[in-house]
Amino acid sequence: MQRRTWDRYSIKAEIERRGESLTGLAIDADLEKSACRVALVRRNIRGEKVIAAFLGVSVEELWPDRYKAPKRKTIAERERLARQKRDATPDIGEAA
């Protein structure tokens, strides 16, 4: 099954198809009235989470450009980071 592609128009249309409005979602979630409207055009984490929960999808699926999957560190990067932690010696100075 292919994942659905969401844009701000399809998100708004789906919310309205389900009998709700962006302002109504924000008010029901005790947010600023414009929070969900703002989330359609720019990042607004609270508004995005409310919309995603209402539609039953993840915020990553609705806005993949805003929520990129975290990159996995390469083995070399993980080994380097582990060495830094292991090789770190405490700074023990003489008492004054």
C-alpha cells in the first residue's frame, strides 16, 4: 500500500470532511485559536500534534520535510564518540 501524500490543502480538506475546523481543533485542545491554521504554513509543534492526532497519522507523515528521520551514525562515528567518553580523564587538580 502506498503512503498518502499530504499537503496543506488535503489536510484542511480531510479535517473539514470529518466535520471539524482548524479553529475548532485548536479550541478543543486549549490552544490559541490560530495554532492549527499556523501549523499548515509553518512549524507549530502543538498545532501539528493536534492535527496529526485528529487525522490518526504521525506528524512525520503529514510533514516529512519538517520532521526528517534521524540519520544513523556510521560505525566510525560511533566508535569515535565511544573513545572520547572512554578516554576522558577527570581533571584532578591540586587543592589550593
